[in-house]
Amino acid sequence: MRFTHFFAACLAGLFHLVTANAVAADNYPSRPVTVQVAFSAGGATDRQFRVLAGLAAKHLGQNIIVENKPGAAGTLAASTLALSGRPDGYTLAQAPVGVFRVPHMQKVNWDPVRDFSYIIGMSGYVLGVAVRADSPFKTWEDVVRHARANPGSVSYASTGIGGTLHLAMTDIEKQTGVRFNHIPYKGAADSSRALLAGEVMLQADAVSGFAGLANAGKTRILMVWEPTRYAGLPDVPTARELGLNIVYQSPFGLVGPKGMPAEIVSKIHDAFKKALEDPEHVQLLGQIHQTLWYRSPADYAAYAKSAFLEERKLMEQAGLISKD
């Protein structure tokens, strides 16, 4: 008899929980939504999210507040959400590709596959290599030729050890048989300054980091790591065209804590998809040198699983797997 009462109480509790979640989903959003951006205010990504927030808010029916939360190699916003976020749809975060990489480099208490609700894939950074305008390296072939004749003499700047830029250059070293001198900097601004000051010979970065300098005649872009030529730089060859079997992109999207109701995920997805496709945002992508990388919730979740495995392979290749 006691068991019967206990079982009935459990069913009643479960029914109440399901009903409460359904009501919350029906009423969502009833207050402003906060989106935490993984990078500092004033940069291209911050600018993009503020435009998207304004556009998506029109379709969501509530204001969307952009909050900058840089740190932990771009994973602070997402990891904080994974550890302490409520799955009610009112706090979301940008998830750069680093969320699939950092857990292989150091011990973390969150899992990028299990601890997020994947909402929408958004866009990606176009990456490549540039030299100073007065560099003797006119083409990528010039770089490789010099590096082979003078091992370790060609230095390059990136924005950090274990980042996509570092991994791509490590892959290039493996494929070409040359050895570069990697000098990491804190960010794109420092990396560009180092190139212009002659501290390094190459700069591996997002195109948005050196396109302005290239337009001003101060740098020259030797290649991009896209699968096909980037429309914003039609005269710049891809790595594949130069004989390298690589494509390196750095996409990101929007996530929430695990366990978000599907109805809420769908509402957020639909609002941001319309924002992504809005002409104002499409025009901005060209200005900040990004490409559209739309993924549905299901496709984004599937990508997360494959990206997590692929990042481990890249970490192993670079010798950066954590021993913990």
C-alpha cells in the first residue's frame, strides 16, 4: 500500500514537472535573453553578435542582451554555462571551436558533447597566412623553399599554442617537411604588430585580423585555408591549390545548458536563423571576413560529436594531449 502511494506521488511529481516545463516553453520568452560572447567587446565577433541580437530580438519578441565573457581560450562563456546554467533559455553562449579542443589539452569538469543544448551553427572565421608587403616571400612556394634551405629560420606569429592557427601550421610542417619557428602572441593585434615590426616573418591569423593592413598596402596575404577561394579575396589561392591537403575553418554557434526543452530551442533557433539570413547581417559577414555556417540543432549536435573526436586527433599530432 505504501509503495502504491509512493508510486502515485512520483507520477504526480513527474506530471507537475512536465506540465511546468510545457507552460514555461509556451510562455517563452517572458523576459530578456542574455547571450554571452566568448571574446572581448569591440572586436568583429562582438560587433556581429550585437547586430544578430538586434535582428533576432524582433523575431523572438524580447530584448537580447550581449554580455562579453572572454577567457579560458574562448571557452569561459560556454563552460560557465555548462556548469551552472539553467536550461530555461534565458542565458545562452557562443561556442567557438575551442570548446571541442580545450578538454583534450587540460582537465575540465564539463563535457562539450553532453553538457550543452546545441541551438544553431552560425558562421566561421576565414583563416590564412600573410607577410609584410616588403617581404622577399612573394608566394607560399617562396616560404617553403627558404624554410627547407634554412630549417627553423622562418618565424610565424599566431594567437596561441594549441589554437587552430598553431594546429594548421603544424599540419603544414608535417606535409611539407619543413620546420617553422612558432612565436605565440596574446591576440590578433599583437600578432599584426609583430609582423609589421619585423619580429616575425609570417602571420597566421583570421583574415579579419590582417585584411585591413592588406588593403592599406602594409601586408600581403599568401593563402587561405578555405575549401574553395574566399569570395572576399578572389585573387588569393587556397592551401589546396598550393598542394597542401588541408582545410582549416573556425566555425562557432549558439548553445544553451543541457536539457533545454525542444520547444525553446526551436524558438531561439528560428529567431537567429532569420537574423543570420537578414541582409544586414549578410553584408556584415563580408565586412568582417566571415562565412555563413548555418547548422540546425540536430546537425550542430552531430557536428559537436565529430569535432570533439577530430580535435583529439589534431592535438595528438601536435603533441598537445593532456597527460592528466
